Amino acid sequence: MRRHEHVLLAPGAGASGRTLQAPPAGRARPRVDDRLAPPETRVEYLDGAELFAAPADAPHATQHFDLTYVLGAHVAAGYRGAVDMLTRADYGSDYAPDASVFAQKPDRGGHRRLEELAFEVSDKQALAVPTSKARRLIDRGVRRVFCILVKQRRVLEWSRETDGWQPLPKDAVIEDRCLVRPLPIQALLDATSSDDAVARALLQKGVPALEAALAEGEARGEARGAALGAALGEARGAALGEARGEARGAALGEARGARIGEIRMAQEAITTVLRARGVVVPARVARTIAGCDDPTKLRRWLKRAATAATAAEVVAGPRRKR
């Protein structure tokens, strides 16, 4: 994901020098997909001024990744998530929120619908640009706008009542019809919490591969627990020994079955996420994923699957520093 240190370029100082006049009285507001800023560039427009969206370094860049990873898993059926998608807010403003969620079905004219949720990531003390953007988006009709402050580790939401940003508690959640389940604020700020939030969201969606893996793990745990319990009970040869053996066997089997189920669920989740994003999974990569029984590595691969361009990138080892 690109971003996003905004630099105002004056005419003759590297910008195109393009200026915009106020629209004629009574002129209809442009469509959200009626472009003013050229797509696939770093140029945006805010109130007629040309902005340059610069690339970012960590931790700003990693916060973009975490936002995309968590938000993407929470998008409900009938909605679509987007990254850096241009939105024509008004006659002189055409810019891209860092992430957004909009209704997937086009409007009657066949055009994409306005986003309902918009997210900005900022690592600057001053919030002048995110504030101006939020006001334009809310005026356009976006229901909710959020801003993640990287350095302060805080999340803000725009308030129509106060015409300003309101901080959200770190233990709060974002509940919205666009999301399959409440999105924890902590998951947006803490990478260690993001995996749990993503897993719960995918389970809430009822992903068939995950449900099958869970059912298979439970079945194996029950069967192995019963077998171990019976074997231990027979070895002791007494009623008390049999009862204790069955209980211990069931517990051991359930624990081992749960671990196997977790591994299988993670393996299925990696390939499910890749294929849902349209990424081809070669047989060699599929065998590598299926042969891995390290939960930590599988969780790392699952996180990569959310943004990797190819399946091979997901299972690749760490890059060596030159």
C-alpha cells in the first residue's frame, strides 16, 4: 500500500500548476468515479489544490498493512473493501482514503457506489489534511470516517455533532453493517491481536474450508481420546483405573486433536485467502503448506496471504540482507 505524506505543490515547484475554478451555480455534483486526479499516479486533489501522496517507511507503512489485513477479513457479504481507491468528494476534490468499504452492487447507472466506511493513517502531529478530507467525505455522504494515529497508537472517528475527531478507547470495537462482526480497536493497533481478530472474522463468515478443518479436528480428537481411554482402562483392569484412563485419554486426544485441527484450519485458510484474492496456488506451494505443522509459521504465512502477489511469496523464507 502506498502512502502518504501529503505535500502541497505550488505551481512551478514540481506540480502541474493546474488550478480549478468554482463550479457554475446549480451544477450537479460529479459522480464518485468521475476522475479529476489521474488514476495510477500519486496525485490527488483537495479543494482544488494538487497533493502528492508520498511513499512511507515503517511504522507508517506497516500500519497500512495491518489495517488492510484486519479490515479485509471483517468485510461483510455484499460489501467490498478497497485500498487507495479514488473518490470524487466534490468539484475540486478527488483523493483516495487509505482503505474503504463500499456496497458491491453498482448503482442504477452501473457506477460504483460511494464508500460507507473510510480509513486514514497519519504519522503527523498536525491533522489538517486528514481533517479536511474527513469533512469532504462526510459532506459527500460517507457514513463513517476513521483516522489511525501511528505515533500516538490511537484511533479517532469523525463526529458530525462536534465537527471534529473523537478518540476511541483501545478496548472499544467498531460495530457496523459493513462488517461481519465487531472489529476490535486493539486489532488495528497491535499486530499480536490482529491474527485472533482475523481468525474470528473468517469463522464468523463460515468459510467452508475452515469449518471442515475444525470438524475434522474435533472428530479426530474424540476418536483418539476414546481409543486411548479404552486402552488405559483395560491396562489397569479396574473400574477406577478404567474411568481414569478414559478421562485422561479423552483429554489427551482432545488436546492433540485441537492442535491438529488448528494446523489444518490454518493450512486451509492460507489457500482459501489466496484463491479468494484470485492468486493461483501451484501444486508445489500447496504441498509445502500442507506439509507444515508449525502453527507459528502458518500464522505468518496466513498474514502474508492477505497481500502477497504470488503464492510463492507466502512460503518464501526471510530475505537475506546484502
